[in-house]
Amino acid sequence: MLRQVVIVVCLLAGPVAAQCESPPLLASDGLNGDNFGNSVSLWQDHAIVTSIYDDGIGIDSGSAYVFEKRGGTWVQISKLVASDTADMDRFGHSCGIFGDACIVGDRYNQDLGYGSGSAYIFERQGGVWVQTAYLVAATTEQMDALFGEACDIGDGVAVVGASVEDGPAGANQGAIHIFKKLGGTWSETQVIYASDAKPNARFGEALQIDGNRMVVGSRATVGTTFAAGEVYVFQSVGGVWTETQKLTAPVPEPAGLFGEHVAISGNTIAVSALLEDSLGTDVGSVYVFEYDGTHFVQTAKLLPDTTYAAKFGVLEVSGDTLVVGAAFDAAKGTAAGVAYRFTKQGGTWKKTAKFSASDTQAGDWFGSAVSVWGTDVLISAQVASNGSGQKSGKAYVFSELDALVPYGTGTPGTGGVTPTLTLSGCTEAGETLNLAIANGKPGSLAVLFLGVAKAELPLKGCTLLTFPLLLQIALPLDGTGSIAFPSTIPASLTVPVTLDMQAFVVDPGGPKGYSSTDATQLKLGG
């Protein structure tokens, strides 16, 4: 017991310099304003990071960089440009990777008129990434269709959104184009419209595929609610894609942009309402829908730890892990940005980590784009400095997702708000762990309980979820009801060790006089 107390004291003491994160992924030739990190995609040990204002072939022609993880280090192995890239094309607005193939969207390609758009497939051949397909719509495309605004790739199938394409329902209704690899050649096989297509809906502004399912976002007017947004679910049967369901926010909000970002993994769909005002103007929110055997039903609505216009909603879901970027969060300075991890535990989606880079500064837009693969998370900061005085953008890989296990239920305080306890960083000896309490009573006192086992004990109307206890640590909350601090895991620590944490907040105005977070079990070294 004494050894564990010493470990806990060391965990919570002393300043540290960095989280557990990869050295920044940088463009080898990045320049000011390149927006490296506009779109990212992660697959096993490969990552794609696009740079839409890179001048590789012409002014703002755009490019995409391929990184590979070698010996635990991410290194750039290729720079991709389109075969027909020209000035102002901004190649790289969207991207996706699957196995040995990746797709890059170029919505401002001018081959068929300004903004007609295109997409490109690159495949790895003998360890070298080469362009193998140039994709445009099979029918004559009009100007400003923005073909390539969104794209994704799977096993022998590629999907491309043309969100401002005109169609049977009118101008700017949007469309999805399906391509398949047949006999070694990528060919268009289907064009998809929303079942209730309407003018100016911008169907196809966001999309993602997973196996034989696809989810598509639209900023359509819902009823009379302008740009509230809708999301459509499609299923592929025998190679033909058919719409199976339409999703909307329970209370559509004007210009809330439900569907501005979408993601799908198995039986889970995540949808952002990027400008929804749930906690304040343009704070943003994320809705989770899960398949019940017949259709997708909403099971959660997720929110950030701020009332600032953070634009919380750039997202990716993988299994029971959901990562959400909020590039305009101001916790580390105006528009510095953060990202959150939510984990499904006991059927409930819980906030389990909050990311920022060790060098994040105001104006970086950390959380501009995110991608998840296994226990790795790729997060970009597309306006961050590259360290050479150029604000070209950066990306980071965090690899620490499976050692934090939330459990239990917190107790709400004033106004029915339940405080949160989140941890992020590396759970290995000598590395950095960051703890944060949020949503408590502003200016009050929090008490962090640390124990060695799960429990469920009554405590002044709340439930103590960890016992026996090692320590109780008093922590003053700031004017937003928050506190965050880094800690160092002792390099000499003998592992494995498991610790349990829960925070209580003094809240006389709350129903119980206290509020509490749920608990988190921290597994160190195994």
C-alpha cells in the first residue's frame, strides 16, 4: 500500500513538458499558408495528410503527403500530386485510404469548367505510390459541381460527392458517384441522389463508407428550417447502393449544419451539427446513432467542455472509440483547438480523453481533421507553425487509447450539469499523463479520490465508485468550473499497476450538495 501511495504522489506532482504524442508530422517543403492537414486519413501504418494550398505544381495547386510508421517513427515516404493539377485547383480537399489504395478529392479542378472537380486514386505498387485513376462524372459535368468535395475508398469501390451538382430536383441538389475497380480499371457504375432531393441541399458534402454501408451528409432545409441538415444511410446489395434511412436532429436548428461531418463504423454512425447552439452560439454537437437490428436510432448526444464557439464536430468513429475535433476551442488561446475522445462503456458513450499537442498555440486550429485506426489517433492543426517560421500546418499521432476504462455514473449538480473527469497522454513509465475536471461549479472546490478497486458506496447523496482509498486531493476550480494539470509517471515504476479515480465537487446549490464525475480506471504498464 505504501508503494502505491508513493506512486500516486509522484503521478500528481511536478511540471512536465509534453504529452505522449508522435513528433509532429510535417511537410518536407511546407510553406506559410499551405494548410497541411486540411484532410487526413489513417490506415494501419500509413497516413495521408493533404495540403490544399501547397504550390507544388502551381499556385495553390495542392498536394498530399504519405507517411509510414517505421520502427515506431512516422516518416514521409511520398508526395502526391495530380497528373493534371493546375493553379488554384486545391488538390486535397478530401482524402481516404484503404489497404494499398488511397483517393484524393480535388473539388476545384477546372478540366470541365471552374469547380467542376475531380478525384484521383493512387495505389502502392512495389512500395511506390502511383496514380492509377483520374475520376470525373461519366456524364458531362457542369461548372461548380464540386465533384471531389468529399470522397472515400473501400475494397474495390470508391465514392465521390459532388455537392453542388445540378440534377432532376434542381440546382445544387448534389449527387454521389460510385466507382468500382473492374478488370483493373476504375469505372463509374452508379449515380445516387437523395430520395427527397431538393434544390440547394448540397447532398454529398460529407460521406464515408464502411463495408456495404455508406452515410452521406446534406445541408438541406428541413421543413422550413434553413440549412438544418439531413443524413442519409445507404446499403449495397449485389453491388447496387440503395437508400435505407434518413436521419435528422431531434430538434432541427436553423443553420445548425447537422451532417456537415459524418462517420460510420459497423453499427455506429456519428453525425456532427457543427454550428448547433446547444451550449452557446456555434459551439457544435455530435449525435450518435446505433443499429438496433432494423434501423439506426439515436443513442447519444455529445457535447464539449465549453460554451465558446468551438465548432465541435470534425469526427471519426472506429468501433467503440469516437474522436471529435473542435478547432476553434480557446482553452489554450483563441482558435488553438482541442480534440476529444469518447468511449462506449456499458452501453453509454463517455468522454474519456481531451487532446491537445504539447506545442499547441493560439490560432493553430488543432482538431482541424481527425482519423482513427486501432489505438492510434491522427489529428491535424492546419495553421500551426512548422518550427521554421512557416505556419504551414502540422499533424500528430497519439497512441494511448486502450488503457483508460470509464465506469459508473456521475451525479449532477447545479442546473443538472454533471462534472467530467478526463485523462489523456501515455500510460507508460516516464511519460506524461494529463488530468482534467470540467463542468463543475465555477470557483468551487473539487476533491479527487484515488483508490485501488471499483466500488459503489453511498456518500452524501452521491456514489463513491473507488474504494479502498489511497488519497484525497483538493483541487480549486476556476471560473469555468475546470482545472487541468499534467503529471509524470515515474520512470522507476514497477508495472503493471491499476488505479481508480473519481472527482467530487462542492456544490451547495445542487440537489445533493455535491456533484460527482463517473470513475476512470487507469491501467499502467499493461
